[in-house]
Amino acid sequence: MRRGHDGDGMEGGRGGPGRGHGLGGPRGGGRIFSHGGLRFVLLQLISDKPCHGYELIKQIEERLGGSYSPSPGTVYPTLTLLEEMGYLSVENADIGGRKRYRITDAGQVFLEENRVTADAMLARMQGGVDGAGPRGGRPPQVTRAIENLKLAMRMRLSREALTPEQADAFAAVLDHAAQQLEKI
């Protein structure tokens, strides 16, 4: 399972959390939500049934066949922003302190005004990430291995800068993996 940062990036001058991602984006097909797209998915899911943030994360993950899950660090700030914008309200927190979100009338109007975008986001989720959705596509063990590699690369690159020797070794590992994959 991947915890990603498909940020919501609100339009209209309200800077949002994370970065906006296109449907296919400028670099290709692995992105799920367009700029601001996560908010439409969250609003639609909450419109269908009031939910806690964790339930929303799980619903998105299930719709994508377990191949992707938005990070709590993206979902919760987006929910808070939607609440501040008047599109969501919070029911009383449960015993565990979890907030259950409900769509407001203003949120329902906003969702209907943006129905084409909301439907496009939900349809995009049906296809999964890079064809790894619930209808077949990439085997789960391959998805897991890809995500493990991406995480390892991000973790190493987020530490101190690579020396020229380390950069050469890093590239050599990736080149070798690519060559091995071509042989399969």
C-alpha cells in the first residue's frame, strides 16, 4: 500500500496543502487527483455517507484496489479546509475523538456546480494507478515492490546530498534494475 501526497492545492487564491496533480499529469499516468481533485472526491464520498477521515482514506484505497492510499497528511488538512469553506460540518466527535464529516447545503451546491470534475475524479479512481486498479492490471506484489523502491529512493534522496561517487552508485543500481526487468 502506498501512502502518497496527492495534494489538494485549492484554487481561488486559497493555497492548499501539498501539490496539485493532473489526471495523467505532465509526466504521465501515475497520478490520481488533478489540482484540487481530492476535495471533489471527499465531498462526493461524504455526500454519499457521512464519514470519519480514516474511513475516507480506506474508501479511496478500496476503490483503487489497494494500490494507492492518500496520506492522512493530505486528507485531514483538506477536510479542515472544506469545513472552513463551509462545505462540510462536523458532527460531535465520537468516544475516540474522531470527527464525522457531513456535507452542508453549500457543499452540495458546490459539488453539483462541479459535477463534471467530481465525476471525472471518481471515474479516474476506477482505473487505478498505472492500470493497477481493482479490475486486474498490475499484480499486487509488483505494485508493492515498485512502491518500496520509490520509498527507498525518496528516503535516501531526502537525506544529505549524494557525493559524486554515491550518485554514480545510485544510478548504477537503477540502471541494473532496468536491465534486469527488460530480460523478464
